[in-house]
Amino acid sequence: MKFEFNQEANAIVKLVFDDENLKPGTVRLDTAGDKPTLLLGLGKQDELKTASVRKAFFAIPGETIKYGFDSLTIDGLNDPALLAAAFEGLWMGNYVFTRYKQDKQADRRLKTLCLVQAEGLEEKLTESRVLMESADFARYLVNSRPIDLYPETLAQLTKQELEPFGVEVEVYGKNKAQELGLTAFLTVSEGSDKEPQVIIAKYNGAGDEPYGALIGKGLTYDSGGYGIKSTEGMVTMHSDMAGSASVLGAIRAIAANKVNKNVYGVVLACENMIDGSAYKNGDIISSHLGKTIEIDSTDAEGRLTLADALSYTEEALKPSYMVDVATLTGAVVIALGDVAAGAVGNNDQLMKDVLSAADLSDEPIWELPNYDEYKEQYKSTFADLKNTGGRAAGSITAGLFLGEFVQDTPWAHLDVAGVTYRADKAKPPHPVGASGFGVKALYQLVKNR
């Protein structure tokens, strides 16, 4: 979908406020005027926000398919930020993942948003378009199935998508990972015949200024290992690399919009599978930092790969801050549902910046408590740590476990398990399947920090 500054649209979206018969996000066709008009409920006008606009406009593309409109203009909205939110809502409502299915609606989907030029509007819409394209890249990665999307193909797609924007992408295989001492990461990968990959994307937009680092969990498939999941639990585990997709999508957006910052994107990609070489429940393994870990559950594998990713990134890349993003726990879904990501960290200012970025992007993130008492739950009798802390406060203990592998660098952890994938139905403003959650928040974090 694109935007243009003209009045050639073949239909109008007219905003309707304070109408009990037209609830927010409800659409009704009016053919009485010169052009077909889609009346869109937006609730109370004095409560209008970017989030509510984005959600409401998500419903429009379904109606344009029904009536055959391929271009729209908007009547009753002039603020550039609200128009950008409307554009994003239309974009996400228009999104369809077509890798495995013929798209019979392709020629009938919305193609153009026609608007009147206004000060600052083109810049705002251009930024939104890049963010939406980058979120689409993240969605494509997450929605792709592990028969096609595994560590090597993830690395290939990363290079293919990011390098045209000036991002340097380095990829290391198993031998180099062994040289680097990524022991915990490699242990997780041992049960798979797919070679693990270390992916480092480097964007330099600010010369000699310090680099930040975004680190994504890269489990391209998670069977649970010998802590095997149920069939139902495994079906959507192609989405267990959604944290890495958010990171790579954010790096794409930062580079495409030429943000004046320096940032790394780091992904340790592997599969968690089962064979005679796979690690076992009860094993004790080492890590890049040297700390030993008792395997309480092979299904708590993401924190092992991220432990090495954090430790390696801090030592080798020396970033000024680190933010990791992971579909880490089912516990965060129990705590926060599919509304918000959970966060813990070691630095108050970085956490404030993360929460501010979340607010700017309308991608909700909630800071969880990080009291020292929680750390008692993952102490081990025989090793330095256990890789689970039990059921109680599971999202908190998982995050604090990662913090054991960060030494001095400001760090924040985002558990996005509840917000990155919806298997059965869309939840405005996100389409069915991968949501692309996190791309915008990470972009705003890097841009404004």
C-alpha cells in the first residue's frame, strides 16, 4: 500500500464520533454522496488517540475488499500523527501472509491512501511506511514454517533484507561459535541437524558514537527437547524466533530511515530438537561467561541461548546498553495476557527509555518487579544456577536469570510471548498470525535514546 497527495480516491472514509449506533471500529457504507463513503465509528472525539485510530482503521480494508475500492481518502482527520496512525491501521488490516496460499483477494485489496498535503505529513507517513514494511519483514519471518525458516535461511534472509540499507551482516557457523565459547547456545542446538548460526547486524548511522545492542531470541523451532511439548504446544513453535524477527525488523527500519544512531542486532539462531546428542533434563552445562547451569528443563532453552548472547555481546561488542527480546515464558501470558510485554532490567534510566518508546509506538510494555528474593528460586545445589525458578513468578525469574549473565552494561529484557503471535484470529490492530510487535518500540528506543 502507498500514500499519495491527490484527490483521486474512489471512496471516502468519513469519521463518525459519539454515535452509539456506530461503535469504534464499526464500518457502514453510505452511497448517498458523489463518492461511496465508508462511515467509521471512532467513539468519543475528545478521547481520540493514535492507538484508537489505528485500531479503528484496521477494519477498513475488509470493507474495501467487499466493495471493490482500491483507493481511499479520509474526511475529518488532519493531525499528521493521527493520519500516520490511520495509515498504519489500514496497512495492518490490509496485510495477508501469502507464502503458502494463493491470494485470491490480491487484486481487490487496498492500494492507495490519497491525502491533502500538509506540513510535516509526508515525513511522518514516510517513517510509518518504512516501519510497516519492516514489521512485514518480521511477520514474514515469524509466519514462515521451520521446514523453510531455520538458522541458515534466517541468516540468508537477514543479509538479503538488511544489506541493501547499508547494514553490515556477519554470520558465523558452528565452528566459529565453538571458538567464541558459546557453550550454552551450542548445547541447545545439539539435537538438531540444522547448523546453528550467529548473526550480527551492524548499523553505523552516527560515526564514532557508542553502539547500542538489540538481542533477539532465535529459536527457529522449539520441540521442548526431552522436556517435549504436547502436539498442540508445538504447532506454533515456528514463532519462537519472534524476538529475533522484531530485532531484525527494527534494524531494517533504523537503517532504512537513516536514523542518526549506532546499533547492533544480535541473534543466536538454532533449533531445540531431540536425538541421541541432545542435552537432557538434569545435565549440567557451561556457558560463555563460565557460569555452570543445571538443566531443570530442556524446554527452558531460550534463556540458555540468550545467556550466551548477552555475555558475548557485552564482552566482544562493548555496547553502551543492551535490550533482549524473547518469547521466553508462558508465565508472562498468564500475567499480562495478549495485551502487553513484560520487562525487567538492571538500569532505571534504560527502563524509562524502554517504557517511553513503548508509549510512543503504542506497543504496551509493563515493568515487572525484580526483587532479589526471586533470585533464590533458580539457585542450584550442584551448579551455579538452574535454568528455571519454578512456576511462581516464572516470567520474572526467567528474566532475572538472564541478568546473571550481564556484568556492567545497562540492560533490559522484554518477554513478548503473549503479544507476537495469534494463531486463530486477528486482534486489531494486528493481523492473524505474527503481529510484528516490538519493531516500532525498538525503533523508537534507538532513535530517541
